Amino acid sequence: MLNTIWFALWGLLWAVYFMLDGYDFGVGILHPFIAKDDLERRMVINTIGPVWDGNEVWLITAGGATFAAFPTTYAYMFSYLYTPLFLILASLILRGVSFEFRGKIESEGWKKFWDFVIFLFSLIPAVLFGVAFGNIFEGLPFDASGYHGTLFSLLNPYGLLTGVFFLLMFLEHGALWLSFKASNSVAERAQATAKKIWPILLIVAVIFLIYTKFATNLYNNYFNHPIWFIVPLIAVLSLLLMRVFMNTSFVKAFFASCVMIVTVVFTGVIGLYPNLIPSSIDPSYNLTIFNSSSSQYTLKVMLIVAVIFVPIVIAYQIWANLLFKEAIKKEDLEDKEVETY
């Protein structure tokens, strides 16, 4: 029972991370295109400035939960997927540095350099997270003698498709965030961008769902327990509602995007159960929640800690977003008494 609970928590932590840092990735990738001058670029960056580092706490929590609850999976994951995970972590570090360094020197060349860093190191993890999870969904080539893949074998058609799917989800998420968190012409461009990205996201989502049937075994759990089809159906409904809400409220469209990202992640998580990393060579080598977990005592203690501290993190996240809920205006950036990025 505890193994299953922690598997669900593991999936939830990753889903919440992608929901929160997803719009940070989208904003970082879009900001050179939506913003037309330095003041507008500052406006875009300041929409995520107060919250981006708090959003990344969920990545640390997801990684820590994997290490503590499923240490064998953690060890093999960072061994098999070492290069893409290293690139992701390096990108996140450089992206964080770029937010802080961009405004330190009043030089156009300096700011353009860090703008490119923000763009590039938002793009790389957005794609590589999708590639990594796509390969986990599909299964990695390992057996008793070890891992038989390479970095290039991870760039297979299904892995790349999942990477593109994640990228488009995050771009749409970021555009919707800017649609109500920025103001004036920046918000208008973001709204137009969100409407342009949506049909491409819809097409790729349909291809992803169809290709998943042939490239993975994720649908087996759904056919065995049809009640779980409610999760991908909610994801599809949320995707359709995003476009409907764009005609009335971009805030509602953003929350529909949040639901979509969470349910997309859980669509994969439910399909994996009870596996954490399937073997594409022989299912007998699958890393599962049973053969790679910590002791029952450890899982019990961790559950108590999670019940206490996860609500605190959620409360902080809600407080921070409520504190900075107002849209960023150009006057805010021109006020020298207000600290901005």
C-alpha cells in the first residue's frame, strides 16, 4: 500500500513541477519574440521573477522523493539518463544565473547575451524533460548486464515526439501566463501567440496519443481498468477548453492548461504502474515500485514528513502568487524604488 501511495506522490510531484516551472520555460523561450524592446523584455521576465525559484523547489522535492522512496530507480535513472539529466541541471543553473545577471550592467550587448541564455536554457530542459519521460514511457534498453543505450538512442522518434509535445505544452502555458500577467501590447502579443500555438499543440497531442499506443505499453493498464480513461479524457477536455476560454478569459485558459499538464503527466504515470523504468529488452528486468523501493518503515516515516511539509510548501506557493498577482506594468519598471529584474 505504501509503495502505491508513494508512486502516486512521485507522479504528483513531477506533475506539479511541470505545471509550475512549465510557464517559466515558456516565458523564457518566448520573451525574445514577444517583447520588442528592453523595457518589454524586463516586463516579461518580471512576470516570473518573484516565483520561478519557488517553482523549482518542486523539482528538488520530486528528485528527493525519488531518491528516498525508490533509491534503486534513482541510481539507475541518473546512470542511464546521465547526459540529458546533466544538461537539464546545467541549463537550470545557467537560466537562474541569467535572471540575476541580466540587469547588473547597463549595456545592450550584456543584456542581449543574457537574453539569449534565458532563451536557450529554457528551451533545452523543456525539450529534454519530454525526451527523458518519453523514453521512460517507452522503456529503456537494459538487462542484467547493464544499460545498452546511448545519448543518440534516446533521440528516437517517440522520445523526440514527446520532447516536442512537452515543448508545445510549455510554450502555450507560458503564452497564457503572459496574457494576463503582462500588460499593454506585450499581453496582446502573448494572447495572439497562445491562439497560434494551440492548433499545433492539438495536432501534436493527437499524434502523441495515437503513437503512444504503438510505441509503449501504457494503454495496457487502461484497457485492464477502463475507469482510468477518465484521466486522459480530462486532459483532452482541458485542451479543448483552453481554446474556448481564450475567447472570454485568459486566466481560465491558463488554469485549463494547468489541469492539462497535470493530467498528461498522470496519463503516463498510470500507464507505467507498477513500473518506474520499464526494460525494453525483457520485462523481467523492469524497475518497479516493489523491487526498487526503500523499506516499509522508511516509506512510513517519509509519508508522515510529506503530510506535514508539503502543505507548507503549497501554502507558501499560494501566498507568493497572491502577493504578486497583479499584472506587471511599465510604470512598475520605471519606478527606481521598486526592485525589478
